[in-house]
Amino acid sequence: MLSIFSAEIVPVTVLRKFGFGCYNLHPCSNEYPGWRAWSFAIMNNSDHFGLTLHEMTERVDTGDIINMQKIPRGLKSTEQDFFNSVGGFVVEFFRSFPDFFLDQNKLSASDLKWGKVKFRKKDVQEIIKIDEGIELNLLLAVIRAFGFGYLGEKPFVFKNNKKYILGPSHDRGLIEKDHLVIHGFYFWAEDSLN
């Protein structure tokens, strides 16, 4: 079984049913295990994205690494840039590693190890929940890294018991009265985006 960028964790009972092994293509280099790894690479100004093929085990991003490819990125690139390019990254990865499809016996672990910090959904929530007083440079970094909104996780602000989510600018036809503007970026009341 091969999982490519799945947001689901495959139960260990399912993993045990596959005789040829279960592998995951993780959407970043081995230094970035865990949830939304590409976003943390952007946030940390890493000079690369990556793809890491590894054995799937009970615990996420802990299995033996089979192969890894670093993909250079521009320091101004965004989460949107990653998603626009990721299909090409995957094709190139498998072109450079054809034995994966040809001979299961050649899938041996490399010497690569996972990074020590595993990013969690909780870490993403802590970063994308911003304060109205956020400094412009930090806001730009958060928007660059998390602004595309993978699975709906976009930067947001809580004010007066209401959630305001990063959205399009005011000229996109949304309700004008229920929004916040922070450093020129529009955050719309959650109920006005539905």
C-alpha cells in the first residue's frame, strides 16, 4: 500500500493486512515530521521542501526512511506555491526512484533519520490563532506558511466571542460590515463566509 499526502492515520490493524508493506510519501523532508510539515518549512525559512518515502508504522512519521528528496524553494514562496508544484514534485520523485514499483525486495531503509520535533495539529492551531496586535512581519510569515488553508486551517482572530478568518479582500463581494482589517489583510466573520 502506498499513501500519498493522506490526512488520515491508517490504523495498525489495517497496516498489518498488507503483505508487501505500507509506505507513505510524506510531504516534506525528514527534518519536518508531522502535520503540515511544508508549512513549518516555510515558517522556518527552510531553503527546501521535500518528499520522504517511509515505512508506515503505528506512530506517524516514525517508520524507516526509504528515500528522501529535497526540493529547493524560494524564500518568498508560500503554501499555495507548494500545492501548485507538488504534483510535479511527486512525479519527479518516482522517476528518480523507479525500483519502488519494480521490486519490493529493494526497499531497504536508508541512513536518514526523522527530525526530533514532530509538528502536531495543536501546533498549527497555536500559530494560526493570531492577535489583532500581531506585528506585520509575523503576520506575513503566518499567511505565507498557513494562508492557503489546508483542510480549512487558516489564520484567524477571536474578537467579541466571534471567529474572524483570513479571507479575500473587500472587493470580492462579501458582507462589508462584519470583518476586521489587520495590516491590510481582511479577516471575515466565520458566519459571513458560509
